[in-house]
Amino acid sequence: MQGRPFALLGVNGDGDREQVRRVLTVKGLNWRSWWDGDGRIARRWHVTSWPAIYVLDAQGLIRYRVTRAEDLGQAVERLLGELESQRAAVGDSSGGERARGR
């Protein structure tokens, strides 16, 4: 999905920091991921169970909340389809706005 208005960020709250690092290495995850040791992020985002996956648009708005990792791909494809439809509707051929880190 390189070059599309999309980014993955991970926040881990289950396990300890070293356990999370090992899992990230074994699974080969290649996106940024943080360990939420004190639960500050989980509290702010009202996370009640893991995994809690949020798909945000380029403006930083939560568009989808996914409770099963298997559903992430479908949510991302829906969002990207919506963005591409919007871009086509306004005749934008520039590739759209890049996602901002928030």
C-alpha cells in the first residue's frame, strides 16, 4: 500500500515492554509501535480490551474501530476506497493529502 494515504501506528498494553519487543520482532511488524506501560493512551482512547485497532483518516478522525486483527485489512480497504472516491469526485489527480501523525 506504499504511496497511499495510509499509516499504521501500534500501541501495546498487554504484557511487559520486553515481551512486546519480542513479539514485534518475531511477527516482523514494520510500523511504529509504542508500549503503553501506565495505560495513559488506553484510558484516553477508552480501550477496554486488546487488540483495540483504530483506523483514522488523514485528518486524524477515527473512522473505524476494529476488535479483531483479522478485520483490519477490510477496514483499511474501505477507508482507502472512500478516500479515492472522494478524490475522484472532486477531480483531484495530485494523490491527495498525506496523513499527518497525531
